[in-house]
Amino acid sequence: ITQDYGLASLALGKKATVLHHKGFEYDNDNIANLLESRYISAKIRKSGKRTKGPKPFTIEDAETFRRLLNHTLAK
């Protein structure tokens, strides 16, 4: 369980199941887009501009994660 896209990418390379705390599973289809988004945001910040941070963690996020974790553990 991580919110670090780089770590998630490394774990996926080792065939691990990787979950985000907001309730989605990283996979080879979504990790490339997430890493690209992270890279673009870093370039923007490096140029002196500001980017938005993550949205606040909600009760719905916690419930979504709980369901995903239970489903993953049941596999």
C-alpha cells in the first residue's frame, strides 16, 4: 500500500499487487499515466509555478479502500 508512484512502479515490476490508500489498484495500464503526470507536475514546479496537491482523504475514500483491500485479500 503506497501513494508513491515510483515505488508502485518498482513493485509492479516484481509482480506485486500494489494498492493506493484512496482505493485503487496500480497496474501496468495506469502506472505510466501516473508517472507521466508526476513528471509534468515536477517540471511545472521546477519552473517556479505551483501545482495542486492531492484532494483531502474522505470517508468515501476509506470505504473504497476497505472494499478493495478485502477483495484483494480474498483472492
